[in-house]
Amino acid sequence: MTEKDLCWETQSRRRLLHTPVFDVLEQHETTAAGLEGDYIAMEAPDWVMVVPEYRGSFVLVRQWRHAAEKLSLEFPGGIADGGEEPSLAARRELLEETGFRAGKLTHLGSVSPNPALFRNTYHVYLAEELEPTGEQQLDDDELLTYEMMPVGEVIDRFGSGEFHHALMGTALMLYLRHRDSRD
């Protein structure tokens, strides 16, 4: 089977649901071999996550995750507002959520957060040369705190307890690849 045989072509698309966070789409798709079906896709703005490294520690945010119904300890991040460049969104989210300003921002990678369902891209940045401003700029419905934790402890604890955000695992992997390439 060739790659062309594996591909599906979207024939039509209709929005089933619009929410403030994403749209749910139904796509009618076909293959060259004549298979066809209706599939669900979610259209969302691009997401960013920032890996802030400060004096041998990561700056993390602790916040409630509504779907999981529990607290999560993770890197700061959010959505790119209205077509905002991902690097600008990363700088903005870091400043809003932690009060830290990045002197140096390095793009670590961009991936599809879940290609089976989402049509957006997830961008990860390393923030270094941080300057604490001492002031968060949270949205009206944002309840979160930030804290520092040694890099090694975060790596050791990921995947247990309050370190359950899968996209943070991707960010950690991209960070480790970058760190190893510098050594």
C-alpha cells in the first residue's frame, strides 16, 4: 500500500458545535479506494507552553483543571489569541501567569497535540534569563499560583500525583533533547 492509498480527502465539513475554546466539526471523507465516512475534528487556536528555567529550577503554575477535576502542577501556557504569533503568546502567558519576563526565548518544537481529534498546533518554548516583575496579570477567571521546583525533581516526579498534564510531558521531552544537545 502506498502513502497515497493511506490518505483520506475531506469532501465536506460542517460545524456541529461552537464553544469559546474550540469548534467541533463533522468531516465527510473519502479514500482513493472508495472508502468513505464521517469523522469528528476539533478546531482550536494554537496552544503554547513555556518551560521557564530560573537558577536551576523550573517556574511552575498550580491550577485547577476542570475536566480532570483536580489540581495540576505544570508549566505556564495557554492559547495564541486571534492569530497571535506563538512566540509572542509564550512571552505573554509567562508574564501573565508568573510575573516573569523572558530575556531569552528558544523555540523547542511544535507538534500536533492529538492528531486524531485536534486541528491545531502546540508550540513549546524555553524561557531563560528570567526577570521577576513580582506581579501576575491573571484573567478574571484564572485562579493559579506559581512556584519554583528544582529541574531534577520535576523530571523525577512527572507522571505521578499532580504532574499529570500530558502536554507537559511533551514539553519536558523537548527540553531534555535541547539540554542534551547543549552538553
